[in-house]
Amino acid sequence: MAQIKNRKKSMRPLEIAIFGNTNNYPLLLAQGLQKIGHNVRLILNRKEILHRPESRYPHWTGAYPSWVHDCSDMSDDDIAFKTPAINQAIHHLTRQVDLAILNDTGPAFATYLSCPHVALLTGSDLAYYANFDTVSLRSNVWAPEFKRSSSGRRHSLEFANFVARQRDGILSASVVCYAQKGLVPSGDQMLEQIGVSDSDRLMLYFSNTIDLDPREPPSNERLTILCGSRIVYRHDRNPCLGAIDFKGTDVLLKGFALYANSGGRGRLRLFRKGQDLDAAIDLVAALDIKDRVSWIDEMSMSSFYEEMAAADLICDQFGTSFPGMVTADAMALQRPVMANFKSEFFKQRFSEPLPGFDVRTPEEIAFQLTAIDKDRRLLTEMGRRSRIYAETQLSPQVMAKTLIEKLNMRCTQTDSYS
């Protein structure tokens, strides 16, 4: 970690390269690092709009700032087979870089680096790309003839090497950024198998206080509830998904039905997004709340923020996942959140649990909605507390400082071992 140590002594900014931009999460980190004085380049590796900056900044389409580099023409096979398509990304990762932050397939590039690196894990980078089971999952859909062929066997071998490089990049990281231990048990188990110790881990949890200003509560006559998470709740029908993916939408629907059937006048809005959408539509009909539930098509991030601002209450997850960017962005907007907050884990990372209406069962949801209906001041106060928490605990600047402090601490520990 000599580069970081020397830059710390000279008080010069670090030259940081970030690979990958899952859900624009690394973009927030990049902006936080810039705001505390470091020079950052962001390397894009996906074409899906969800993972591109223009989903947050439409005016960037076709005209990125100079520090954003589009390397999305490479595929997973290019990385596995080390084709020339990866050379541009390697160039941006290795040219005058003091620190690399590797997201998505990025840890597989760690072998090319001559500087310390951070593994910024957001889901599939660990559960899929660092999992040897993925080799079998991919080959199981091949025709038997191709699987037995020299090309098929070579493909499996190269992808297994890709997985091994991904795991090695995670293990060799100075810091591994992942959910607080206990929030994703399957991920914890994988990190332990790879060899990552608890002392190497750090949870980064961002609220977009850079783009989102606090908004005054809407004046809705009827309580308007927006569920921002995707609809996934049937474990038996989605065996390839992990615990982090299941949002417990059925718990929310059953709780809302109890509230509505006891006289609550509120309305619930959900997005047409998720593997269990059709099942949820059927459940709404079975619960006899069709006239109280409305469905929204997927939309841009800017439109999504407007939907949140127009709602009185935001709902996130009530299952085996944990509150994600829906919660964090709602807090930045000064909107209160109702969810299963997993407070027993978050209080291990932060000085106090996330503010919000913490519920876990349909009965608790119905009770809380009824109480809010009777006193809307509960929403105003919780929204105010949420924005303060977002600014002081979860802003990109705070998270960036926390990461650099963790790296400096690891640097000191490494020096003491030598």
C-alpha cells in the first residue's frame, strides 16, 4: 500500500480508478471521493441503462464528462478468454493509478494492477462471478454435443479460470465492501470460503444527498403509499436467487389488505417489475383490494424520484433482503420509509439504526398504517429525521471518507506486519 501511504504523507489527492457501475452505486462513491478532494475515473462495463450514468443524468447521453470512460463493448467471454476487447479497460485501470476500486467483474482484473485495490461487491460480483457453481449453471443449458466438444470444454475451463481470478481479486483486496455481516448469510459464507476475514470488510451504504434535495410533504387527501422495490417473494419459484433478492411483497400486500378492510382509506402503488409480478397481481385480486392498488410501469430514475416525492410513505422490503437504494434515496428526499429494517445488523455499523417505521408482519404493517392515518404528523417528523440521518451518516462524502480511513488503517496494519 505504498502509494496510499506516500500520498497520505504528501497530502496530495489520490488517483483512483473505479471499474463497474452496478445500479450507479459506484458513481455515487466516485462523486463522494471527488468531493473530498480525490481524482477519480469511472470505467463503465455494461450497456444496460440501469448501470449507466445517463439514467441519473439524461443530459450526459453521448457526452460523458472526461472522467467517465465507456468500455462496455467487452463481454463476459472477453474477460474469460482475455481477448483484446479488455485492453481499453486495463489501460484505464493501470495508467497512473494509486488505488483501484473493483465492482461487478472488476475483481478479475486485479491481476493486472500494480496498486492496492478495493473489492466493491454489490451482488452478482460475489454470488455469480465468484461462484464455481456458475460454471455448471452455464453449461447445463448447452447441447450435450457442444458440452463434450473441445470448444465446450475449453469454454468451461476458461470460465472456471475467470471465476478463480474473480475470487482471487476479492481475497487480495485491501478492503472488501459488502453488506454488514448477518444481512446476507449466503454472501457471508462465500466470503469466508474465499478467505476474507471480518476485519477486511466494510459496509458502504449511500444516500444520494448530492442530487436529491429534501422535499416538503405532499398534501394528499388519502394516504399514498409507494412500494419502490421490485416484486420478488416466492422462494420456491426463484431457486437461482439469493436471500438478498426476496423483498417480501406478499407481506406488504397482506398487511395493506388488513388495514384497508379495517377502514383505512389509503392507496398503494407498486411497480410492474420483478419475477413475481403476475403472482402479486393474483394476490391483490384474492385479497379483494384491486380498487385500492395501482400499478406503475418502469421509468427513468428522475421520474422515479418524482413518484417518491409525490407519496406520503415509501415501502421497501419485508422479506429476507435488507433496505437498499429505495430506502436511502427516500431518506434523501425527506420521505419516511416503512420496511423490515434489520436494525439488529445496521446498529452494528452505524451509531444508531436507520430511522423509519420498522415492521415485519402483516399485522404490524396494518397497525402502523392505521396509526399514521390518524396522525399524519408522524410522517412529517420521520421524514425530517430521515433527511438528517442521510446527510450525517450516509452521504457519498461520509462514505468516501470512511473508506479512505479504513484503507489508511489497513495500510498501518500492513506496515506493522512487515
